[in-house]
Amino acid sequence: MNWNDIRYFLAVARSGRLTRAGSMLGVDHATVSRRIASLEAEIGAKLFDRSPKGYSLTGAGSDLVPVAKMMESNAIKFEATIGTSGEKLSGPVRIGVPEGVAAYIVSRAASDLCKKYPLLEIQLIALPRKFSLSNREADFVISVSRPKTGRLKVQKICDYSLHLYGLRSFVEEKGPFTSVADLHRVMGIGYVPELIFDKELDYIPLVDPNFRPRLSSTSVHVQLEAVLQGAGVGIVHDFMARRYDDLVQILPQEISFNRSFWGIVHEDYADLERIKVCSTAIIECMRNELKLTPS
Amino acid sequence: MNWNDIRYFLAVARSGRLTRAGSMLGVDHATVSRRIASLEAEIGAKLFDRSPKGYSLTGAGSDLVPVAKMMESNAIKFEATIGTSGEKLSGPVRIGVPEGVAAYIVSRAASDLCKKYPLLEIQLIALPRKFSLSNREADFVISVSRPKTGRLKVQKICDYSLHLYGLRSFVEEKGPFTSVADLHRVMGIGYVPELIFDKELDYIPLVDPNFRPRLSSTSVHVQLEAVLQGAGVGIVHDFMARRYDDLVQILPQEISFNRSFWGIVHEDYADLERIKVCSTAIIECMRNELKLTPS
DNA sequence: ATTGTATTGTGCATTTTTGCACATTGAAAG
DNA sequence: CTTTCAATGTGCAAAAATGCACAATACAAT
């Protein structure tokens, strides 16, 4: 199969139009049309329904979008692979970090740091609970709420946003969603209400106190996976959702959350070189990835 | 960039010869030659050293192989994707499940169940701890160790295996590994030793009591991400690793773990239809995915 | 009802890619 | 040392892909 066809497929899936897909890819819309036709012929399935309004994904087409997205993600990675150099820093650093940002953003920074400093040890504690710095439960904590008092050095890292997402095909099938009341037509995906450890993460009552997620998990990976599988709609971090452009926002004017990440270290250890280097690198990485600055 | 070029790149990287790569892909060796040249020109890096003996990867080329492999894996997945149907079952089901299997296997079963039974609610509690069924902390638990006593219905779901993995390029660069002692040359990635909740997951002392992971996390997602980024080597569930064919096993004869998943329900609730249906479906899904039967 | 806009689809010319055939090179075998 | 084999690289013709221009259709605006 022509791997480029997957690229064309994805562009059309995202944009819903040959003309826009062509623009996105820098080719004529006719080319896109032929590539899609060729792909459909080759795999023996109709991926889009055509109309003068544009191209809309069929069920079969929707099923293919997640993998196409992964392919694109890997293609982007292919185009960015370089090396760095190493210095000396050593010892363990324990970092308390929310689960989603741990896997999607901080893990990269941690890996880079470990490569750069061969004697460094990093422990990412991605548990859904708060950490006591005075008890040295962690050396550096990334939190979604600003800590109250304590001999802590606190800085706001950046804002991040969340929206209600659904798989494009799912939204097109179940939509349109013009008000929050429409959401009762579909399944909600979210945190297990009784097990939410920080009220900053308790989004759903803010949307609709009567809305209860039917598929819930303590793990944002599981929540995301469920949304990606078109099981329903869920509040997803935008920085996670952007890896999957077949996720579309639903009612973005009505349902939009901004939260902040806070970096916290204990005053007594703030000047430890390895804690300083690690926290700085991770904060920078987060800011770069989230493309936001402290307000 | 031409995504097909990545395919040609990978074929040459694997085979070491244009002629063999051509055969693998069903094209002329001249085509492969031109595609590689085109790719190198586009990215501005020499990926292969040429000789009458064939093509051998440069450092830059080696760095690209893992992502190319992931793209191939994506393409294979793209070519295989299908759908299912629905019935009536309702109420909440809380399932305690280990994190890795939660995201990689059980989330799919849970999504499918929620689609099939529109009135069903599933909560996947993917926390690194044990659950009390008598306290109704969960309705169904998937455990990595067989529970001792209690009014429980226990069944072995399946075996699963883990091996020590590294990214292919990483292993080729840092290898060969001929004994466990060789592992001290590279960084270990694993669980945070003090926070392991089930001794069945404490793999590393079984490998080498003196080996300590330098990058550790409570989250297997983070561990996996770090291995995938070529930060070091880590014990990975084979069912996770197989999504990434550029992960290779290291010392598979010496370092190989078999563990089992156990399904546990409370005797009093075992006959509840929704618990029965859910546990059955999830167990079947796990067995299918893991392709193993109880011994 | 008419006009304008934006979409998809297609014929044909142009451009790009690929296959074929052959030259060159290096290493192995005799 | 010579011959054979297998590799890479390249010119040219053939095939395939793409761009351009235009037709057809549906819908929005007037």
C-alpha cells in the first residue's frame, strides 16, 4: 500500500473537503480525490461519503483515523531526530507529576535528562494523589492546584486547557451538539467521581451537575483510549488531544477549562543542583510543549 | 516528505542491499536507490554508507530506524480494522485492573461493552494497589497474584510474559549483551522500588540484586515511553511491547518472566448479570489478545 | 427565480517516477 | 592473475502521478 495515501486520507478526514486537504498538503484537490479513490479500491472499503458539502467519514473510515494519526505522529518523529551531549550530574530525583502530563510531556524531558546526565536517577511518581514535600515524598512536584502554605518554593509553570472531545466520526454521527443538554444523548467518559483527588480535576459538575460519566477510570490513558475508540465524549487535556486530530472539540464556547500547572520544591532543597537542573528542564519542556507562558 | 521513502529506507536498513530491499518491496533496485538518495537529499543527512558489499546504516540512519518501524506497525494496523453490535444491560461495574493491561487491553473491552450495552457504566480503577472485594472497592478485579482466602471466586485468566527490552537502535549501539553483567553498561528503567505494591511486579532483583533502575516511575506508560525513546532498557510486558516492533528483547533466555492474571469476583455478586457479562467479556478479550490459555 | 460560491469529478497535458538494460566496481573463486 | 559473481549507479523509454482547466451539482445569498 502507498503510505502517502494514508497521509491524504488523514488530511481529508480532518478537513472534510478535498480542496482543504489539498491545501494542507500542497497538492491539487484532484490529486487528493484520486489518492482517496485509489486507497478505497485497494483496501476494498468505502472510507468517505461524498457530497457537495464535502467528504464525511464512514464507519470504516473512522476506524482508520487513530492509526493514521499515529502514523503521522511517527512521521513527525522521523523528521526530528538528533542528539545532544552529556555532562555530570548525579543522584536520585523523585518527581510527583500528574499522570497525563507524565506520559505525554514529562517522560520525554526525563528521558532526555537521563541521557544527558548518565549518573542521574529520575523517578516519576504518576499517582493520583497529593505529595508531601516536607515528608520528602518527592523532590519536585507538578501540581494542578497551587499549594497553600509551607516552606515551599512555588512557581506557576504554565496554563493548559481542556475541552470536551469526541471522535470526529462519533460527533458527526451523534451530533449536532448545540447545547449542554444535547450531551445526554451520548456516553460521558471521565474520572471516577468518588476517587478524584484534586477538585481542580472535577470538571463534569461544572458542565452539568446531572451528567455522570458512564465509562470512568482513574487513568487518563484509559479515558483517552475510550474517547479515541469512539465510545463517547470526555474532557481531555488539549495537549493530549492534539496528538489525535480526529478528536474534535464539542461545544468549545460553552465547555472550556483552563487550569495551571504549578512547580513546587521544598525551600531547603531548591538549590540542590540536580533538583534545580531537573525542575528547570522539565518546566522548560512543559512550557515549550504547551506553548504558553505564565500569566 | 514522501512517507513511502521511509518504507524503502526500512527495507534497506533491514536487508543491507538495494537488490534485496527491491525484492522485499516488489520494485527495481534502481527505484530503491533513487528513493534513498531522494530521502537523504531532503533531510540533509547521509543515512547509509555504500559499498559493493551493500548499504550499511550510518549513525543518523540508525537513529531513524525505530520510528520507521513504528510507522510500519501503524501501516499494518491501518490495513486491519473492523466493527461489532449491541444489547441491554445496565448499572455500574467497578473493575480494579493493573495499569498497563487497563490501557492496552481492557480499555478496548470496556469501550466495546459500553457501546454494546448503552445503559452500562464501567469504572476502570487503574491504581497500583490491591482491592478489597469484601469492601466493594471493586466488583471485579484483575490481579497479578492469586488472592489467598476470602469468599471469592477466583479464576486464572491467562499467563503473560515480560522480557527485558530496549530500542533496537539502542541495543545495536550499546550491545552486544551476552550476560546479565553487561547490563551495567546501560540505564535501567523500571518501577520505583519503594512503591511496588505487589511483589510479583518486583522483577529487577530477580535479574540482578545489584541492578537499580535509574529512571523509574509508578506508571508503566512512563516506563514504556522511556524505553521507546531509547533512554535505556526495561522490563516490559510483551503485550505492550508488541505494539512497537522496534523494541527488541535482550537476553531472552536469561531474563524472561511469566506472570498470570487472575480474575476475582466476590461470591455474593458473581451471579449479577452485569458483573458476569463484563468479567466474561473482559477475560475473553484478554485471552484473545494474549493468545494464551490457562495452564 | 437568479446569481454566486464552493464543492466534487474528469479529460488531457505535463511532470515525475519507475523499469529495463547496461556500465562500473569490488570481492570471491579458480 | 584471470574469471565470475553480485553489488551499485545511470541513461533512456515507458508508466504513473499530478496539475490545470472545466463541467456538473448543491446550496447560500440576493
